[in-house]
Amino acid sequence: MEHRETTELSAVLEKDLEQALDALGVLEPLRAGQACCRFCRQTATLANLFGYYPDVEGVALVCDSPTCIRTLMDLLRTGDVKL
Ligand SMILES: [Zn+2]
């Protein structure tokens, strides 16, 4: 029961995320392998996407590599990036 609820919740979150990414115009590039991480320039996909934030160029995508997550956290802490 508990496991099932968790699974349903993450499915909903995933759907919301895809809708949000679609609204930002980055869902298709992510699916097509044409998006890249703002920090390391590695190909960003739905599988390795850690997060995203709005910036001057539109939407910055951040992959889930430890270095990029740390960079994002640093930017959030210093207030250079606001989600
Ligand atoms: Zn990265």
C-alpha cells in the first residue's frame, strides 16, 4: 500500500515535470538529445536532468552530475539563481 502510493506520487510528479518542461519548450530537445547541461555541456535528458531554472537565455538545464548539482546549490545559496 505504502509502496503503491509512493509510486503513484512520483508518477504524478513526473507528469507535472514533463508538462512544465513542455511549457518552457525544452521537453522536445530533452527527448531528442538536443539539450545540454548549462554547466558541463553534457547532453541533458529526462533521465539525467536534475533541475532547471530560468535565466537570460531562457531555461538553464542542470544534469545530475555531483559537480553540477553542487554548482547549482552554490548559485542558489548565493542568490545568483532563484527557482
Ligand atoms: Zn552537468
